[in-house]
Amino acid sequence: MTTIGPSILITGEITSQEDITVHGRVKGQIRMVEGALLVAPTAGVHADVEGARVTIHGTLAGDVVAAERIELTPTADVSGTLTTCAVMMHEGATFNGLIDIDRQTPKGAARLHPQSRRSVKGV
């Protein structure tokens, strides 16, 4: 597992085959070949994200594509498009953007392509 500490700023592309926890800031793109991404409550991510499982506790601005699921916890503040087959949004989470649920997409797909979109504002 890789941890990006609270004082670290990464600008560019991150590609990983293991779990990543972000406590700091990331600007650019995060691509999880394998493993899960966890955005901690102190994190500020301004990036497009691809992976299997994404859990957000902090701030994320960008498009998120997940083959298995995306979870927004009560402290999450997210803006962008969420594309996956399952979204879990806890009470208290803030979300502004689009959600695309595609239950026909097989788990493990490298990239999901939105076909129909639903708009959801503020939860």
C-alpha cells in the first residue's frame, strides 16, 4: 500500500498496481491498474480517476470511473462525473455532477463509457 502524506503535492499522472491512500494533494490523473484508491478527509484531489474501487472521504474534483464501486462518505465533497455499476453515497456527503450507472459493464473493465447520464445535485 502506498500513502501520499499530507504535506505532499503531486502534479501529473499516477499509475499504480496497489492500494493508494491520499492524505495530500494530487493534480492531474490517477490510474489504478489494480488496488483501491482512498481519498482521506485531509486530501484535495483535482484529477480524473480510473480504478476498481474508489472511496472518498475528502475533496475530489474530476471524473471518476470505477469498475466495481464508488463510495462517498459523510465527509466527502465531490464534483464531476461518476461512472460505475454501484455508487454508495452516505448522508452528509456533498456531490455536484453526473452519475452514470452501467450495470451491464463487466467488473474489471479498463474504462467505462457513459451512455446515459443522470444529474444529481447536493445530497
